[in-house]
Amino acid sequence: MSLPPPSQHGDIWVAFLSILLEGIPFILIGSLVSGLIDAFLPARVMDRLLPKRGLPAILASGLLGIIFPVCECAIVPVIRRLVQKGLPLGCAMTYMLAAPIVNPIVALSTYSAFQGRDAGMMTSARVLLGYSIAVLAGIVLSKFGAARLLQPRVLAGIASPESSAAAADSPQSPGDGIVRALRTAQQDFMDTVLYFVIGVGIASVAQTQLFYREGLQASIQNIAANHWLAAPVLMLAAFILSLCSTTDAFIIAADSLFAASAKLAFLVFGPMFDMKLIFLYSTVLKPKVIFWLALGLFLAVYLATMAIEPALSSPMPRP
């Protein structure tokens, strides 16, 4: 991967502000959507809209990103509120992991970044692989009870869905719903943004003080040529860089060293799990769940990209 010359001071504040300003608007949007869900969405309505059987419901949840396109920064407060409104946990986790990849905005940005004959291949591979792994994760997590996965304060919000339904469906004077939505959005934003800022701070230090070391840059070409190490290294890079899924394709598409399979691993793993997401996920999931989720996603993305590497590296017929 081509990197700028090492910076003497690391430009920590530049990296911090760039990630922060990129993500804060999406967290604000996600918090506003969360507030609207809390104020106006009746309890258990998502459960009624999705297919009744577990697997079809999870499969359908993985496609919700097409209808509600949000990035990984915005999805966490939305998921927390949907779970409290009765969305089954397996469906919620599938939507959370798939939405930052399976949405038209990300598909368009990926296609634009990989100009030429590789654009369609990389875009379709990213969307299909991201969807498949999200569905697999949703199936696995649906086997566990909510009490084993969710933070206590999230569980408290779904302890009495009947009361939530009554509150949402009770008559309201004009403007009461908007006031409730804004209050909820404010609370969710303040809860989420604190962890986001912590994650961004750690990511900016790691990004500038680690990636721009002279010794690391000298060994990148050797790593890129290694069949087994290229994908894990780029997945680690995606974890540290903490890029938004709407822009990460432009960063990796410019690289001329790594194979297509390693780039695909970067594009799939990053939106599902990066450094800032650890802190965002901690507002919903227990620490043990986050650890096993990270390990499972890492192995799933690595094995999947290695399995389809021959198809990605085979020469495509020229028009």
C-alpha cells in the first residue's frame, strides 16, 4: 500500500479531527433516527413486518440496508432502539453488520473507486460477501439469549414491551412526539459520542504513530507479496484506520501492491469491526460478545476471501 512519507510529529490532531468530523454527522443522523423510532414506532412492529420464521427473517434483515442506508457510525444507536422495540436479536445483529456494506451509497462509492474492468467485480464481491458473513453472524448470535449478549441498560428497555407499546400508542398532543424524539436523540447521541471520541483518539494515535514508521513502510512490499499475510495485514489496517464505509474504497483502490482478495478483506472487515466500533458496540453488547464477534468476523472474512481468491485473481475478458 502506497503511504505518504513519515511525519515527524505524526499529525495526530489532523487524523483525529478528520475521523471525528467524518463520523459525527452520521452519529447525529443515527441518533435522530433512534429518537424517531422511540417516539413513533410501535413496539413489536418490526417483528410483525419481518417473516415469522427465524432464517427468512435474518435473511431479510441483511437487506434492510438497501432501504435504510446507514454507515457503521450511525447504525449502533438505531440498533439499540430497534432491539428495545422488539426486533429479534439475530435480525438486529445481521442488520447492524450488513447495513454499512449492503447499501446503495457504499456500492456506488466502491464502483466509482475501482474504475475500469475491476469495478463491477469488487463491488459485487464486497456486497455479497458482506451480506453472507452478516447473515452467518446473525444466525450464530440468534442461538443465544438476549441476557447473555446485551448490556443491562439495553435489556432494561425491553423488559416490558407492553408498557413501551402503550406509551408509543397513547394519544399525544401535537408536538409531544417530536419532543420525545429529540430527548431520546439527545440521550443516545451523548451516550454514543463519548465512546466514539475515545475510539477515534486511539485510532488516530495508532494510525499516525504506527503506520508511518520507516521500518514498517519498508516491509509493506514484502507483506503484500505474501499469499497468507496480505489479507490479515490489510484487515488490521482497516481496524486501525477506522475509515467510513462510504470512503474506504477510495483509499484502498489506489494501492498497486496488494492482491484483489486482500483489498476485499479490507473492504468487508473494516465496516463490520474497527477500533472506533469497539467502543460503539460496547454501548449495546457485553465485552465478551465483542471479543468473540471480532474473532469470528476476522476468521470468517479471512477464510472467505482466501476461498474466492482464484476467482478474483483470474484474468477477466476484455471488452
